[in-house]
Amino acid sequence: MTQQQIVPVDTDVPELVTFARTVEGLIAQGLDEQTLTSAIQAELTATLAAGFDLPAGTTEPDPDRYVMYPLHVARDGSFSIASAVWNVGQGTPVHGHETWGVVGIYSGVEVETRYEKPAAPDVPLVEQGTDDWGAGEVTVCCTTDDDVHQVRCGGDQPVVGIHVYGADIGTLPRRSYDPETGAVHWFTSTWAHRPSDAEGAR
Ligand SMILES: [Fe+2]
């Protein structure tokens, strides 16, 4: 699978401009993924606690599938920030990210089941546990060596999360898994365009 072209996005939410600059500075320090994601987790926790408004059109669920709206995509593809929206009843397959990631809940409840990243192909996945994440909570969802989970909407309203990844997650080839067999399918998440965009295609 060839990687698609990165299209940079600059957030116009002042609080996220500041957050994105902080993430940029942390990445520039060349920290290991554990240290980097802990620092981003702390920054995102503080950003959510201080409060901000996401742009219109980046919190809306899609009736057919979960959606990821690009809030910020670094020019060099070193990181991206998404508003990820799961409608009531929606969830993902078991999947990996092939990079680091930090997820903070903006509104609603996300239910996450984690799995050990398989060391060998075609073996059943080993479940590590399930957590509920509510508004204001921030979790390190992944480092490259430990990045497999399944997430779904909990509760009776859509869940909106701020997802920060160490790549342009809308163009990065990554794996989904059949947890029963370990069978792998490679996929790329596509960015949802904001409804206000001229071309509505995904
Ligand atoms: Fe994920």
C-alpha cells in the first residue's frame, strides 16, 4: 500500500494553535515515545480542562460510519490532531496505528478494549482489558510497539475525541485485526471533510 499525499491543515482554534506548537516543540526534542506521549497527555489534559470550542462541522456524527475530521496536520507529516466522532452504536474494528497516539475526550464516553500487539502472524489476540473514558480524560492510546485496540461509543450520545498521532493519521497505512485469528488487513483512515468544504467527497 502506497502512502497518500499529506495535505497540511492549520487549526484556527487559538487553544489548539498553542497546543500544536507545544507538540511541535516536544517532537523537536527527540524524546522517546513514552516520554513524548506522557508530556502530550499532560498538555492535552490541561488544554481540555481550560476549555475550547471545536469549529462547527467537526463534531457531527455520520450515520454510516465513524468519522475523523482533520483539525491540524503538520506540514512535515510529523503529527496530526483529529476530532474523531463515533455516533451512538458505532465502533471500530480491532486496529493498530503504527505510531504513537494520545486521545482526550471532548464530550461523551469512549469505551476502549486493549490488546497485546501480536509478535507473530495469525495467532489469536490477547485482550488486556477495557476502560471507559469520559470528558476531560486523556489516555496514551499507543506507542508503536503497543498500539492495538478497539474503541466504540459508550452511553447515549456521540463521543467526540481529540486524537493526536505521530503521523498524518489520514494517510498512514495501518493494520486491522481479526482478534479470533490474528488475520491482518491493511487500511488507511480517510479524513472526513468538514461539511463546509467545497468538495464533500471522502
Ligand atoms: Fe485507535
